[in-house]
Amino acid sequence: MQHTLVAVFDNRTDAQNAMNELMSSNFSRENVRLSTSDTSGAAGTTDVRTTTDTDEGIGSSIKHFFSDLFGSDDSTSASRYETAVSGGRHVLTLTADSLPEVERAADIVERYGPTDIDEHSDRSGSMAGAGMTGAMAGSSGLQQSSSMSAQSASQGANLQGTRQRTDSLQRDTAAMGSTSSTASIPVVEEQLRVGKREVQRGGVRIFSRVIETPVNESIGLREEHVNVERHRVDQPINPNDATAFKEQTIEMRETAEEAVVQKTARVVEEVTVGKQVSERQQQVKDTVRHTEVEVERLGATGNMRDDDSYYRSHFTSNYGSTGASYDDYAPAYSYGSSMRGDSRYADRKWDDVENDLRTDWESRNAGGPSTWEKMKAAVRRGWDRMTDDDDDNYYRSHYTSTYGSVGGSYDDYAPAYSYGSQMRSDSRYANRQWDDVENDLRTDWETRNAGRTGSTWENMKAAVRRGWDRMTDNDDDYYRSHYTSNYSSLGGSYEDYAPAYSYGSQMRSDSRYANRPWDDVESDLRSDWETRYPGSTWERMKAAVRRGWDRMTDDNSSSRTY
């Protein structure tokens, strides 16, 4: 079965380069053709030209060629390609005996930017655009692909397959259809089972052999020797000695000692072979995989837009000057909000879970540019966004009871609630009572909202006051909770650390540090702190200062969303 790849190019050079690479990739010249239509002649005439003299035309005409290729049942696809070529485009075709070969050719051709015929057709014949598309005709009708397709034909029959590709990672998704009320994503987990088996680890073999060793010993031996001596004697014999002329014999024997060797065998040592059994613990380290399904609750469309605005505002304030894009940090915001809703971290504070979140984040983004130190603030913002929903409910409740019958919407008053909480944290009003600062707040509010219908001080005063009181009520509990978690075991009292919390919140509102992230200002804050409090070390108070700083960052964010 033959398969045909068709690609249309705006630029002849790109088409020629694609053709050259196909031939250099072991595709036969006889199976590769490049055709163009010359519309410079008389109206209604079409001159088909090819790259060599051997290709005198793909068919008797462009129309017949594409009709043969797509089949008579798919005149729409044939018409699109005829229009493209008649409009001065260049058509590259390749015929192969197998679909994998066409797929390989498609990979090569796609690099040279073929034209998207479907897109041009949808624009009423306008041939502007990029990319290449294929069409698939079958019993279900014409289907289109937004990327280049490998098209197959059998002797001019209808195309039987379409291939779609994308340069980004593809994920399997399941959409709930109209005929089904449920959809499922399987959660897959690997389990590690550790067993044991007996293996040969060597052993001991003993054997004996006879070794002769020379031995030298000394022993004393006694020998006897008989000496015969003759002495000359001249004396008369005794007449009474009757034995004088009697025969007699005297015999004396010699003796000698000789060495006698006797060997005796004795057991002097035993070599015993046995087994000693012992057990040891071995730590087995490996990795197992599992899939996690994260459930993100989706609110109304308006709430989703609010979240996006909320995070974009934080991005602009903290990362906008770095040259990065919001999309680089969006996964971190989303990760923080999803982890805040995870059952593993329910009702736990940030400081208690930060190490776990860091480990999990680094395992998900190992080797990438999204380091924890770079993304930590964005993750924290996502986490706090879920936590800060209490503030929104708090203000909405006040709106309903105070303004609900007046008309308008909560969004009309949200800036006033935010303004009150922001001003309560402003260094100009630190430790001052509402009655002392009301006139100043009124003047500032009217300056900011001059000309805004309905935003008069009298209309908004109660909302501003509620925002002011919200900060007053929560700050002490907020900081005392942090003190209990971080310092109570070290000794001292909350009052020892209260200046550090206050200093952090005050500096966050200082104009010198507006819209600057913590890492950029830490050195300056440390120098200023050590100057103000020479007896209180920065390392001891740093966490409290940072908590005051973050408190303002968390609360001021809502003021930037309107």
C-alpha cells in the first residue's frame, strides 16, 4: 500500500531545502517531487513546473493530480490544495511504501515551515499563515489537524490516517462527555518488597600434609677398650703357689654405647572447622513511583479571574523587575494553593510544613531553573491566598449587614476595606488610635478617590474602619502564635520579640522598601536593626522581623487587586 505526503510552501527556497534533505535522508529521487504553478501567463492557464526535466508534471493538471490523490469523494480537500498551488505556492510530494517512512519524511519536512492549508481556507482563500496541515477523509467526514499530518493513499484512494504532534509534553486527559456523569483518573503506586535469598559467599577448606624437618641432637656415648700391658718382673716363685704352672685363661670384654633413635608421635594442635551464624541489618534504598491526583476546587469564573489578578499583582510587585514572565511563576502560585488544601497539611502553619514543601518541590523540579529559593515567595503567596479567604468572608459579612440594603456591590466597597487594613499597618499611624488619625485618613482617601462616584468618605468610612479594626484585632494573635511556635522553648517572653514583629511590619510599609522582595532588602534591614538595637542580635530576631514583614505583604496584597 502506497502512502503519499503532501506539503505546501510559500517560499520556494524552503520547499527546495526540504526536498534536498529528503533525498539526503535516503528517499528516492523518483518518489520526491516539487511542483509550482506559474500564474504569470494568460488568465485561466496553469503551467506546471518541476525541479527537473524528468518531472514534466504531477498529472495532466493540478486538478487531476489532487483529485486522484484525495479521491472523488473528497473534493473539498482537493480544491484547497489546487487553490494553494494556483495561488503561486509550491507543493512537495513524497510517495513511500510504508507509513513509518512517511512519518520520518514528515519530521524532516516540518522543520522547513510548510503552510497551513486549512487555516488559509478558513480565511476565505487568504494564504497567509505558517505550519502545514493534512486532511483525512473517511466515513465520518473531513477532519483537520493543526499540525503537519502524514497522509496515506492507496492508488488515489481516500486518505486513511492522520498524525498529530506537538513540541510540548503531552498529557492524557479525560473530559466528561454529555453521556457520562463520571470520569476517573487512576492513581498508580509502586510498592517495594524486600526479600532475601541464600547465595554462596565462599568458604574454608583445610587439608594436612607430611613435612620432614631435619633434627640435630647431641648425646654422650661411652666406650670401653681393653689394654694389654707387659711388665718385666724378676722374683722367685712362691713354693706354695701350686698354680704357677697351671694353664689358665683371663677374658675381659670391651663395651661401647651407641645412639638409639626412637620416634613417637604426639598431637600438639587441632584445627577445627565450623560455622558461626550471625545476622545483620541492611538498609535497602530504592525509589518507587506513584501518581498523585490533585483536586483543585473551581469557583465561579469571576473568582478565578480574581485569583489570577491577585497573583499577577504579587508577581509585578516582587518579580516584575527581574525580567521574568508571570508564566514562569504561575506553577509556584498554584502549587502553594493546592498544598494548602492538601489533607496532609490541614490546619498546619507554614513554618511547620515549609521543609516538607521544599523537599516535595525540589523533587518535582529537580535540575530545572525553578529552585525553591527563587519560587518560595510565590509558593507562600499561593498558600496564604487560601488562608486569607477568612478576611474576604469577614469583610463580606460586614458589607451585607452594613451596606447590603443600600445598593451597589461588595466590589464597590472592597477598596475601602483594603485601604483601612493597609493604613493600620502604615508606619505613620503605628500605635495610634482611630480617633487620632481619622482626619488624616479622610484627607488621604479623598485625594486618592477624587472624582470617583460613590466613593465619598461618608459612604466608605465604615468600611475603612472595619479594615483598620481587622488588623488591630488580628495582629497580636498572629504574632503570639508565631512566638509560641518558634521562641517559647528558648526562654524569654513575647514582649522580648514584640519590637521585632513591629519593626518588620513597619519596614514593609516604608517607602524605601516598597515593592521590593525580602531578599533584596535583608542586608539593609539588618544594618538598621543592629544600629537601633545593639543588644539584640539579628540572628535571634530575624525570624520575628520576617514574620512582621510577611504579615504586611499578606495583608496589603488585596489592595492591589482593584
